[in-house]
Amino acid sequence: MSLHYLFILGICVEAITGAIAAGRKKMDFFGVIIIACITGLGGGTVRDTLFNTHPLTWVSHPEYLIYTSICAFFTIIFAHHLTRIMKVFLVLDALGLATFVVIGTQSLLSAGFPSSVAVIGGMLTGICGGMLRDILCNDVPLVLRREIYALVALAGGVLYVTLERYNVSHEVDVIISLSCIFFIRVFAIFFHIEMPKFDYAKSVNKRKNIP
Amino acid sequence: MSLHYLFILGICVEAITGAIAAGRKKMDFFGVIIIACITGLGGGTVRDTLFNTHPLTWVSHPEYLIYTSICAFFTIIFAHHLTRIMKVFLVLDALGLATFVVIGTQSLLSAGFPSSVAVIGGMLTGICGGMLRDILCNDVPLVLRREIYALVALAGGVLYVTLERYNVSHEVDVIISLSCIFFIRVFAIFFHIEMPKFDYAKSVNKRKNIP
Amino acid sequence: MSLHYLFILGICVEAITGAIAAGRKKMDFFGVIIIACITGLGGGTVRDTLFNTHPLTWVSHPEYLIYTSICAFFTIIFAHHLTRIMKVFLVLDALGLATFVVIGTQSLLSAGFPSSVAVIGGMLTGICGGMLRDILCNDVPLVLRREIYALVALAGGVLYVTLERYNVSHEVDVIISLSCIFFIRVFAIFFHIEMPKFDYAKSVNKRKNIP
């Protein structure tokens, strides 16, 4: 099924974001490859570990580790070209996110978890790769600050399970959920739609100025 | 049983500490909610993952995620009031720690683990939520530096299993262990009792100055 | 078997590196002990969690936690002596790495995992303790930047499974793989052999300067 190819695309795009982040921290070539693999496959790994749905994706399909390693390798060589196609890249990243969320939600539903839990699992599949990347690169996770990344992942999962419950055919459900996550995310990127930030220091100081 | 209500109180208080930490890093509202959930429920999640006692607490009770999310939401709105009740808050946090440790130790004992392992598991339940919060907020974990936080958690677990072994009735055991952890921690906070720090650079330089 | 004693040596040496890192961040004594335990036993813990080969090593052998704690304790007391024997220490660390990789690979092979997966698991056993140490100490993991640390771990695992496949006797296989990892790593330390670094900013800027 074509969802499979979108998944491969997703782990490759995520792996490239991982390789770039590793390059910003001046890691060595093998470190770049490890971060790329963790970024591409970390989301599913966190999901399968937390929900005890072993074996992990890359344990049943070790070839995925080769795909992500190759992406890391090409990122090292063609890094200077990536800045030019950054917009294309962000669009592919949105497609990857959409695929991860749909596959994650779907796999937990079919493992017998209730809808509410499957939605959380879908979101974790979408965001945890990026979170692990940023933890390993010693940054505050971007997905918790960037344009409504995590929220889109959650909303997409909710849409998926809602359609599933109303007996929408499986394929239609996948296509609708995938498209919604993808377009909302792309929309958010290009129009810089962000959630309001919670600035603790500002909240506290603002109050103190009131007599 | 009332331990259940203390547990809910515990995850809520921990969630608030998570939301404040996220606010210090200027995360967006949804990022704040995610950090709050991870801080409140991360300790039990680490325990259940490491000891393979699935399903996770929040998988069987997804409503806990709603409680911690609501706490995050209220923290965002009432952040400026929290500074005024910081002492009350620290006392509630001590109560949360005590509950986490007792519940964690108890759950591993009843899963058939030996006492020594159950004590470690109880401590992890108490400290890992805060550790995950600080890792995600890109800080060195406070629980490894703050007033005897982790040590109190370990000692409380040891007390619990010791009383259990001497056939103290279950309820009395819970009450004694809970009170001890709570009062020692509150005592440590108000009298600033800290463990000595290991300062590597200082140890090394001090030696060099000796002729 | 003597591999067992090398393993104990390995967790002790790793625990000392953890304690030193914790001391650099001025953690309290108990924080130092926790970091030491996580560094010494974290690699195996990550492996067993990801590959679902429960119980964890330190759950079946809680005495290992005592060994690593004692090492942390001695590091605190004798920190000023460690700088003098740093070279000896790095050699012991290489021996620890070699042991971890061989034991990790071996344990996954005997649990029925395919060779490719066992190699990854062996590498994770070797590097994840140090990665967790650096994450908790808020540093970018050294193993992703230091002299070919992770790559040696991977290559050693590949050698192990290759020899295994060619029906080399188990003991000879262990001795050859162990020695190779050990000597290559020691060689890399003393001659400062490093992998090339991927510097993203430099790659991008270099390109921009070309007319």
C-alpha cells in the first residue's frame, strides 16, 4: 500500500532533519548517522516501547536503518544545497508528520487500545523522533515551541479515530486524515501560525508591577 | 482508598511544576501541556517500562492526562498567583513525592519483585517525572542537586519494605512511610538541609596546590 | 567465566566516568551515585528495554547497583588521584566498551534476534550508558563526537557475528572480538584518530562564498 512508501519518505525526511541538527553541533560522521536514525525511527520506537507492542519497527525491518543512514550520508555531502530547497523540505516534513500520526494511531487501534490512547500514541509517533533529536543535540525540543506541530499531530489522530468510529471506509479515513494534517501543517508553516507562548517570567513580573 | 486521592494530588502538583518549567523556557501552550503530562506521569511510566509492568498508568486511566492538562492550563492563567503560595506548593510537592514512592514500591512488591528492587522502583517513581521535565527543559536535573530529594525517596522505600517485612499491617505501613517521607522532605526544604556537593574541579585543583 | 569479571570491571569504570561528569556539574553525593549507576548500567538497560529482553540486568542482580555506588563513592574521595592515572583509566574504559559490545551482541543472538539487529544492540549496550550520562549532565553526548567510539562498537559487533557465522568456537570468537575492539579503541585514543566532523554551518557558508 502507498502508505508504506509515505512512511519510508517520512523516516528519510526526519533523518535529514536529524543529520542537519547533528551537523550544527559539529558531530562526527558516525554521530550524524546515529542521530539521523534516532530522529527517523525514534517516534515509533517510543510508541512501541511505551505500549509494549514489540518488536520495534526497525527490529523487524533493519533495512530502515540503512535508509536513514544513507539519508544522513547524503545530507553531509549535499548540505549546502539543502538551504535552497528548505521550503520543499518543510513540505515533505509535513507529509512525514501526517504519515507517522496516521500509522501510529492505526497500529495502536488494531492492537486493541481504546481510541483516546491510540490518539496519544499517534501524536507520540509524530513528535518523539524530533524530541529525541533535540534532547541529544542539547536543545529545548522544537516541537514544543514551533508552529502548532504537536497540536496538529493530536488533532489529526482525533480526526482519524472519529472517522473510524463513524464507519468511514479505511482508505477514505486515511486519505482524509493524512490530507488534513498535511495541509494544516503546511498552512501553519507558510503563514507562521503559532500558538501563544507561556512566558512564566513575564506573567510573574507583569503582576508585580500592578500596585 | 485515600492513597488514590493523594496520587491524583501528586500528579497534579508535579504537572504544575512541569508547566512552570516549560513557561521558563517560553514554550507554547501545547508544549506546556505536554511537559506537564510528562512531569506528572513520567515517573510511573519509567517504572512500568523498566520493570515491564504494562499497561502504563495513563494507558489504563487516560483521564489522568486530562487532570494534568487542566493543571497546566490553570498554571498558565494563574502563574502570577503561584509565586505567593510557593511554600504551600512545596509542601504539596513533598506530599506528592511521598505518595509516588509508596505507590511505586507497593506496586513492584505486589508484582513479585524482591524488596531491594522495589525500593529502587519506588525511588524512580518519585524522581523520574522531575528528571524528564528537566531533561526536556534542557536543565541539569534538580532532583540530583536539590535538598536530599532522591535520598528521601530511597529511604522512604526502605522504610516501607522494612515495615512490610515485620508484618506491620498494610495501612499502618503506608501511613508511617508516607508521613516520614513527607516530614523529612518538608523539614529539609524549610531548614535548607542539603547533601554535600561533589565539585570535581575543586577536588582536583585543591590537590594541586598542596606542595 | 572471565567475561563476567570483565563486565563487572566495565560497569565500574563506566560508573567512575559518570561520577566525574556529575562532579563537573557539582551534583550532590546522591546525585553522583545515581549518575554513576545510570552510566554503568544504562547501556544494558536501554538494550533490554528496546528488545524486550526482561528482566533488566540490575533487576536480576541488584548487587551491581552496589558496585557502581561504591565506585561513585571512591571517585568522590579520590578524585584528585584520578587525573594522574587518566591514561590507565582510558585503557580500562576501552576494555569496558569491548566487553559491553561482546556481551550485548551475544545476549541478543542467543535471544534469537538476527545478526544485523544483534550488532545494533551490541553497539547500543556499549554507547548508551555514556549517552544517558551526557544527557543528564546537559552535554552533547561525547560518544557522538569522540574518537571513533561508536563506530568501533559497531565494527566489533559485526566482527563477532561474522566469526560466529563461520563456526569459530565461541571462546575464540569472544577473545578475538574483544581484543580487536580494545586495541583499535586504545590505538584511536593514543593517536587521536577521529572521524571527520560534519560542520553544517561551515558547509553552508563555504558554498555561499563561491561566486
